[in-house]
Amino acid sequence: MPSALKITLMLSLLLSAGSHAAETAPRKTLAPFASEQALSSYLQQLQARQAALLREQRQLQRATSQYAAQSMAAPPPAPAAPMMAKAAPAASAEAAESVTNVQTAGVDEGGIVKLHGKHLVMLRRGKLFTVQVGGNALLPVSSLDAFAPGSDPSGSWYDEMLIDGDTVVVIGYSYSRGGTEIGLFDVNADGKLAYRATYHLRSNDYYSSRNYASRLVGGKLVFYSPLSLNLRRGDPFGGFPALRRWRPDAVPSDFKRIAPATRIYRTDEEAEIGAGLTLHTVTVCDLAQRDMRCAATAVMGPQGRVFYVSGESVFVWTTRRGSDSGVFRIPLDGSAPSALKVAGAPVDQFSFLESADGHLNVLLRAEGQGDAMWDGARGRGDMALLRVPLASFSDGRDSAPAGSYKALPGGGGYGLQNRYVGSYLLYGNPGNPGRRQADQAWPRQPLYAVRWADAGSVQALSLPHGVERIEALGDDAVVIGAQGRDLHFSSIRLGAQAAIAARYIRADAAQGESRSHGFFYKPQTASEGMIGLPILGADERPGLNKSAASVLYLRNSGLTLTALGALAARPGQTPDDGCRASCVDWYGNARPLFLQGRVFALLGYEVVEGALRDGQIREVRRISYAPIASTAR
């Protein structure tokens, strides 16, 4: 396995231009455990190694304590200090119209608002809501708790929602019940909601500040979830992937394994006992049956992870000590996973592209911790683009060739943003968005542009603002970021060369939503369209308990950006909604919406409709769908 990304890059060769479509089937696949007995024997070996490691650590602690006590009584002899230092332990199915800004076409992502027929469906603060928008209406219709009737929602967070046919799926995490919670609800053509069932999927906390846990691909509900193996427990199988249907008297023994030994895989890498061992689990659930059925595939690896879902597979990038890493390719059809040994770490899911020419492309930094919680914003070291044929994946014994890595400029600093748009990979740093003083000099920030399919040169476009968001405008792009107290939108033309086309500046403003779904672009022709983005005042920063401010709309006309105006939330105190669960907007509370030629803004508990008149977006009407506290409890 490569020992360091910078060494690998020194050896790398430029890839030849003009990639062609290739066979994508792996040469070999990982081997599963042959039986439950084989898996049990392997786990017993790991437990024995864990116990031995703990004994060594305790002996070292006792020796260290005894030495410290002796040191208090008398001065140590001269050689003692270096001896002690030497003995220290080593560091161990698409709707006709979508309201979701997805990374990959055909792969819907969990969100806080979806469209069902003529109704918007919203998930907020532990409740589901429907609002009729069809037939030129704007009318609240139905609301329902997002958790099971009679259950205790305390300690649970309900953050993501998907819709398949007439089934609404709510995904949350329950700290009290220790796993992913899946709520199924029926929604009819009139927008009425009805509870169906709740399931618990055993998992560790899936939350990421950048990624979403759930996907919907061809009517199949797909989850990635990490499961840390606790080798100290008597029965490690108690932490394996399992599912149960909730009922008021549910008990832990109701969980049923959904990943037998023959669907659990490992590579030839020796497990790092002291560093933690994780079952990286992909669960696929069939929503066609009212009684949901799920099957899981799991691979063993180190803790650090970033995952990406394409139309065919889930890719899980795991990281162990230094820059040594592995990437797993787990097919959604349940067939055997494959893997490659690699170097470095991706930033987040946007670092990946499974391209139509049969390659996996990944932007890498030398070091990274995965994308759990806020870890995706961290990372450092040299940067590179890995480009490997999917057919080069195998049983995990092979390494990506040195020539698969292309060295890239940039230091991969905190908060790095990256996105594939058309034939380009774009990336850059936000600089210091916390500095909002207009009178301070602002260092120019580079936006790097590289054609991912060939060995062309990397362009550095100098921007007078940070790179806080990169989004596609059809085949071109827009880069959004702060300079002083102002928010800049720079359109980027992506032709034979990348070039800055135009800029719009919103004075005294800041981006209001950092997640990908906060942005939406509605194309009208190949070169025309409308942008929507939640914004705040420059003195405000996005926060977990902030009320929505406004959604700004811009027209894109041949990459010239002009302001159309904003739809703002009604000022005043947030209504008392009697919230019982998920009372913090982790995933934001504002979204621009474009439906049937109409323009909306979701702003907390308000839906505001606007209309374009004389080149400006003006409010037409608004409704509040907020529950009343006396009836919400």
C-alpha cells in the first residue's frame, strides 16, 4: 500500500488523453466469510488480540505510575528520561419535476422538502407537513408527527425525507434507541398523511455536515451506515447490521440480522485493533412491499470514511494511519464488493465522480479524517486527482498504479470546496469567511480548474472572494463566496479553457445555507435560467437555531448574472410549535423552489410565492403551515 501521497505523486505519470469507454466489471472481488463459524472464529481471534493489547497497555500504565511515584521521592538518574520517552506507546425513480439539487442524476437524496403530485411535503422539527401548490393553490393540508404514535421521540433527530410513489420515508437517528430510524407514511392525492410503520436499523451516528445518509435509486432505499465493532463485548454479533419493526413493547432481541456471514467481506489487510474496526454497511430496502424488507452488505475496515453513491454502486473510502487508505466498491444489486489500495483522503462525496467512460475520479488530500460530523471540513497536505478504471478494482490486494495520480496545486485547507461540472473539476478554499470587516484587505483566492479526463494543465483563476460554494449552471458553473461584508457570485465559463465570465455582488450579505440542497438552479434554455439561494445579513452567520431570512433570486443570461430580488421571511418571533423532537434545524430551514413555472421560497414555517414582474421577483402571497402549540403536543 502506498505510504504517503506526496511520494506516490512524485512517481506518478501523466495519463494519456482521450479516455474511452471500458469494461467496468472488477477483475476479482472480495471473498465473503464462508460461514457463521468462520466469521465467529475470526472475531474470536480479534478479541484475543484486543485482550492482549489491553494487558500490555495496563502493564505500561502501572509501570509509568510506579516510576512517577519514585520520581516524586527522589531525583531520577540521568538516563531515566530518555528511557521513559523510548517506552511511550506508539500513536495508534425521478418525478417529472424535482426540488432537490442532487449530485448524480437518478440518485435522489434525503432532504427537508419534496414534491408529491400537487403537494409539497416538508419535514421540520419532528413533524411532516403537506401544502397544496397544484391548481395555482397555496394551502396547508395535513400534518403528522414524524415518529411512531405512542413512542418517545426524545433523543431522536428526524432530518431526511424521501418519497417513492405514495410512500413518504423519514430518516432519523435515535440516540436513545441506538440506531437509524426509518418511518414510513402514506400520502394520498389529496395530500393527506397517514402513519404506516417505523423500523430501526442498527448503526452508529451517520450525521455529516456535508453528506446525506439516505438515497433513493430506482425505487430502492439505500443507506450507508458505519458500525464500530466492540470487541470487548462477549457477543460482538450484537453490533452487526440488523433491523426490527418498532412496536410499543419492542426489545433489543427483536433485531434480526440482515447481513449474514456470507455478505460480510474483508481484505488481506491486518485489522488495526487499537485504531478501531468498523463494519462499513450498505443497506438496500425494497419499498414496493408495505412490509419493508432490507438486505445489507458490509466490509471491514478502519474508521475514517467518506461515501459516494452512483447509479450502480456505493463507494466507501476508508483511511487508516498516515495516508494509507482503501476504497470499496459495493454494488447496489447485492453482488460482491471489490476494492483497491489507495493513498490520501477525499474531501467529501463531491470529490467523487463515476464517469460514463468507466472510471472512478477522486480529488484527494494527503491527509483526512473522513466526513463524520464536521470532519469533512478538515484535511491538509498535497493534493491529487486519482483516476482509475472501474475494471481495475479487485479483491483488495492490488494498489492503484502510481500513474493513476495526477499532482494538483493547492494546499487543501480548512473548508475546501470541490465539484465536478461537465468536463471540469473545480476546487478552492473559502479563505476566512468569518472576517466581515469591509475595511480590511482581502487576499485573492484561486479557483482551480482541471479537466478530469486528461492530463491537461491546471488553471488557477484569481477570485477576489472566497470559495464557499461551487454549483453547476448547465455546462458552466457559479462560484459563491464572501469578500468582507459582501457576497459574490462569479459565473465561470467552462469551454476549451475555464474563464471568469461575470460577477454579481450582493452587498451586506452572507450565504444562509451551507448544505448542497440550499442552492437550486432552474434552467430555461441551454444558456438561460434562474438561481435561488438563501441569504442572511452580513452580521449574521448560519446557525442551528436561526430563523430563515430570505431567498435571493438571480437570472443567468449567457453567464451574466442580474438580481431579480428576494422573498423574505416575515419578521417577528418564531411561533411556539410545541416541538417534541428534532428541535434544531441541522439540515437548514430555507430552500428556493421552482415548480410548474412558479417561484417559491420555503422559509421556516412559511411558504412564500413570488412572481416575476418588470424584471423583479415580487411577493404574491404567503402561508404559514406552523402547528399550534396547544394542538401540537
